[in-house]
Amino acid sequence: MTDGKKQPFLSFWGGNSGAPQQQEQQATSEPPFKWPNMFEESKEMMEASILIYALTDLRALWRMGKLSAGDQQLLALPLNPADAMTAVSNNLDALKATFGETGVDYYTSSFSAIQDSLRHQSVDPETGETVLESTQLVAFDDENTQTELVYGIAVNTVRKRITVGFRGSVTVTDFVVDASAVLVERANPIEGQRGNIGIHYGFHDYLYGSKKSTGENKCERIMVELVELLKQYPGFKVYSTGHSLGAALSTIF
């Protein structure tokens, strides 16, 4: 698990991650942003890295016709956690038939944890006022879950944060990627450091390898989406997170 404030990303944007935010605050005379503590940030990134598994499964079940037709909002973007939780509640029998009682508990606890976090965030600790805007999933690439990496992008307007989450190992392709442990040399992206670095071939190819159908790689697609989001939400921080394979992808992103 890692946040998006690594030097390669900063050099892409051409500056310090705090600079746009400081400029925005100065321009609008807003009070300084209050950063969450390390525990809160780690907990929220962990929840996001787990949630992407559950959401991918739910969307796949809907595409296969195993969920109620009224829950088509699962495929619509933006998507908020409350709609996903409603879909879980509406389809408990279908989820039990597919995943058993343990699976249902997993889905329920995953989305409940997110909702609890959002309720906590939505109250200003200084004024006690409730902030209506919160987290929405604005992008989700799960069209080819068996052969390609899966990622989602969420915007949290309370934290002023954009999060890129990568799914961990689930499919045969994922595990083949994990096992492709030969190192490939690439130029060191860290400014001020010389020489090449070795990167796990499987992880690197999964994220940076071009797809034959489009000629585009997943990293390029994510970056295009982030550029547009940062225009819409200037000064927001960018984080990346994931579990297992997802953690590796978020590290080299």
C-alpha cells in the first residue's frame, strides 16, 4: 500500500504536491486543510484495497444476470458506497448461493466499513457541521477481469483525495503475472539518482505493457483520467493502494 506522492508522479505534474493546494487555499482564503493522521489514512487505504474485490464480484454477478435487474446502478458511474450496499441487501440469497454465508459477511462488512468511515469523515470536528459530499467511484476498469488488471478510481471530497485502487491476485492470469519474477531494467525515474533499476517483469508488463487491441497500456489510461479529475478537483491529493498483486501495482504506478 502506498500513496500517490512519489517523486515520479510529482515530476510528471512538475512540482510539489502541496503547491497547488496551497495556491488554491490562498486564492479562496479557505482555512488550511486538516490532514488525517497516519492511522486514519492507512485504515482508509486498506478498506479501499479490500473493497475493490467485492465490487468487482458484484458487477460481474450483475452482468451474468445473477442479481436483481433493479440494481443496474452497480454498472453506472459515478457510484457511491450506499448504492453498492443496497445491492448487497437486495441480493442476499443470490450472494449466499454463490459465495455462502462467509461470502455474504465479507460483502456486508466491506461496504459497512466504508460507510462508517464516510460518516465519520462527514462531520467537521471543529464545527460539528455535516458535509454532504463524500466518496464516489468515478472510474472502474473491469471489462476483462480474467485477462487484465482491474482498477478503480474514487474521489473523496471531504479528504480532498483521489484514490487509485488495484485489485489483487484472483485469476489465473494474475497468478502467472505474480510468477513472472524476472527483472527488467528501466531508467531510474527518481530525480537526482543515477543508473537503471530492476522491476518485476510481470508487474511492469501488466501495468505498462501495451494492449494489442488498443495500443494503450493501463497506466496511460489511468493518467488520462487523473489529469481530467485534477482539472475538476484542483489541489486534491492522489493516492494509490492495493492488496497482494494490487499492492505491487500501486507501488510501481
